[in-house]
Amino acid sequence: MSKFSREITQTLEKKLEDTAHDLFDVMFLHLLTGPKDGPEDYPVAAAVLDRTGSIVLGEGIADDARTQTLTGHAEANAIIDACLDHSEHLTDGGIVVSTLESCSMCMGNTANRLGTDSLIAFVTSRREIEEMGHVNPRSSSYRDRPVQEVRLKNPELQQKGKILYGSVTRDPDTGISVVNRELLVKELENIGLKYQIRH
């Protein structure tokens, strides 16, 4: 099986961007209309696509704080979801799309389950999270990346990433995330997206 080329076609890039927009919508809806009790997870959403980027095989959001698991990252949950119904498609390689740059565990999971010819596309980088003053929820050192990565630089996606992660604070001692929902709604309204908070 041939590896992904570093040149991502415009058609594929558009499919990845569309998926990333959908993931941000899922995350915004989850944060603003979902349950408010219990610990909050760092808000990350991910999807697994076939290698053409045409078929969504699985989706997931981070739930490691709520489930008290070490492996409950969005990418891992999306891969598990894909394995439930589409394991026959996973051996051909695939694409993971995430709202946040993947950690080394999720890169390893992608290489292990989807193959080393897979691709991870992300919107917000680890460096941007650190520049926002967050204790990096995914800090780890990468030496040899087992799969190819590409950053989606679409300006609208970048703006959504800044809004989402700019509304989160993270306690450096406990690692617990807190989303400022009022700020999130206000910033989304500034770009023409309207959501209501469930009280």
C-alpha cells in the first residue's frame, strides 16, 4: 500500500476541513447543551475517515476525566467507534481528523489500528494551546512520528479553534478543565453562530 504523499490534494483538504467544521459543531453543542455535572474533559473531538476522506467510519470526544480512564482521548474513542462497525476498512489506512494536535499515544493508536500509511489532520496546535497559557493537556515529546500529520490552516477553522480553546481554563495541579460557557456563547455569536446554554 502506498504511503500518503506530503502533497494533500485540494479535494481531500476540503473534505478534511468540512469534517473539522462538523467536529467543532459537535464540540460546541456538547459543551453548551450537554450535562454540566462531574469533571470536565479538555474539549477535543475527532473522527476517523477512510483513506479518501469520503466516509466517516467513527467519531469520538475526549472523556478521560468523566470516565476516569487514561486512554479516553477523542482520537482513541473515534478509532474504537470505527472498529465496532468498520474494522474491515481500517487495514487500508485512513485519516484521523481532530480539533487539537494529537498526542504521542493517539499517534501510536492511529499507526497501530489504521497503519503507518495513515494521516492525522488537526486544527489547533500544541504550541497555540501553550501560548494561551494552558498547561498543555497533551504535552509529550515526539521523536519519530509514526504517521504523517497535516495542519488544517483554513482561517474559519483556526478562528473556531481559538474560540473553543480560549474559553477553557485548566487547573495546573488537578488537570481539571473548566469551560467558560458564557464567553464561548459570546465569542460564537461574534462570528454569527448561535447556541443556547442549557441551565
